Amino acid sequence: MEMFSSDSDSDLEVLAQLSDWDSSDSEPEKTVFSTFRRINFMESLIDAEFTFRFRMNKASVESVFNEIMPFIKVKSRRNNGIPPLHQLLLALRFYALGTMLNSVADFAGVSLSSACRIVADISAAIARLYNKYIFLHSRTTDKFYNISQFPRVCGAIDCTHVRIQSPCSTIGEEYRNRKGYFSINVQAVCDADLKLMNVVARWPGSAHDATIFNNSVLRAQCEDGILGNRWLLGDSAYPNRPYLLTPLLNPSTSQEIRYNEAHIKTRNTIERTFGVWKRRFPVVSLTMRLSLYNIQAVIIATAVLHNICRNCNIEEVPPEVEMPEESEITVTSENSDSIQNIRHRQDLILNYF
């Protein structure tokens, strides 16, 4: 039974006010696509090919389409009257191919600027489904326990870096992370089924994981007791709290070693979740060359679609493009844990492990 839910911490109010895409409309388009014959991919492709190309099966695409239809602009100068379903498929192809926006523009028979606007509009529309598909719950506590017998785990939390192009010379260095590339540091919580339960996608790459958590709505909810007697598991980048357990940096006793081993195995679910999410939608693994508002929309939209795929048990499909090697940034906590904050962890180690 679902025990609690949480509001989005992804600034959806900002997403609702997305600015125009980075491309300028100052010069008229020279290419005319009015005679382009659009293919009905729902009929022309077999199920396996459709899923490989669009990362979702036909049934799930139809379901998403029906949910976002009220938010899609059907006929206007901004999208050249592209049919709504083609707009959605164009965005899904962009999520699958990542940086090749020219390819998706050619695929749909639209200009590059139209493709940019469509991706922005569709991403914002899908992001509006955040609260329906991404929320805290306690349904997988038993599944977490079955991983390594760690009791009362509600979720695993961590951050992952989404590569971006330098925003601008004024604030660009804020987005350069410890590995030297530009990124948005995305915080997420997952359940034992590898579904996302909370996503924060608005902090620059230089932000410390603990800083993101300490300034999040999630932390305030945890302080208010939303988790009950359950815990989140985080790595050493996070502060240990009564509701957020971290590993011991220097375990010495057999009990402490068992605690750390169980903690690491159980917490690994968030790393697996990031892997599944990025392989299905490579756009969040490759370098995005969009405005910051639109990057945030794409991150939230693909997170929503990831959960829909998990809910529908859609098989994992290999990426269509070459994926960069994942090398997460290791950080340590900048917080000093008080006796009160570590008491719950010590009690658990002494009485259970």
C-alpha cells in the first residue's frame, strides 16, 4: 500500500515557462517541407523495430500521447502544423540519438528550428506528468531487504552528472565539475524495482551532492518524518542522518564490516537505475547542446518515460549510439556528524548486524 508521496523538486513551474529554443527566428526558413510525406511508423514498423527506434513500445507511446495531447500545440507557426503524434516520435528519436538533432529533423521532414521547438514543447509536456509517475512510496521495502538483508530501506539516493555544453562565459565555470567537463548534477532516489522516486535536475556540476540534498524539498520532507521508521541509503558524499544512512569510512569490527557490505550491495540499486535510464535514453548520457531550461525539461521528461517503461515491463533495448564510459565523480561528505545523527546507525549496527 502506498504510504506517502512527495511533490516535485524539479522546478516544474520554471519548465512551464520555457523560453524559445536557442535557434534564432530572425531569418526566414529557406527550406520548405510542405510536400514531405510522413510515414505512419505505428503501422510500418514491427514491434521490435519500433521499440528499438523510439525506446518505447507502441502501446506505451499511445498512452503517453493521450496524456500529453492537451499540452501539444497542433497547428501554429511554431511547429508548421506537424501532427501531434509525429511531434512525440520526433522527441523520442532525439532522446534515442542524443546530439544528432539534424537527423531527427530530417526524419520528421521539418526544419532544424522546428525540430528544436518541438523537442522543447514535448519535453515540457511530458515533464508535467512528474507527480503522477515519480513519487516516494514504501512498496519495495521487502525487495530491498532481499538484496542483502538490510532492513527498512525505503530508497537509495545518489547523484549523476549529465553532460552539457558550457552555458555561457558568465556562469559557465559553475557548471564545470570535478572531472573538468560541464554538467548538471542530478540527484535521484530509486526504489528496488529501479524506478525513480525523486529527481532534482537544476544544480550545476560544481555543486556538492550534500549541498543539493540539504537544499532540497526531499530533505525538508524527511525532517518532517515522511519516511516513518524507514531509511534512505546514500554514499559517503551525504551526511548521516536519522533518516539517511551512510557507510562507515573506517569499519573496524565484524558488525561494522557486515553493515558496510549490506549497505553497498543495497545502495547499488541507484547505480543500476542510472545505467538503465541512460542506456534507454542516451540523450542524458551524451553532451546536450541546449539551453539550460530545455536541458532540465529533457532530463525530467526522460525520467518520467523511464518509470513508464518500468511500469509497463518494456524490455531493455541496446543504445543506438556509442555511449561514453561512465566514470562517476567520487566525493566525500563536507558535514561533521553529531552523536545524535549517528546514534540510529550505531544502534542498527550493534543490534542487527
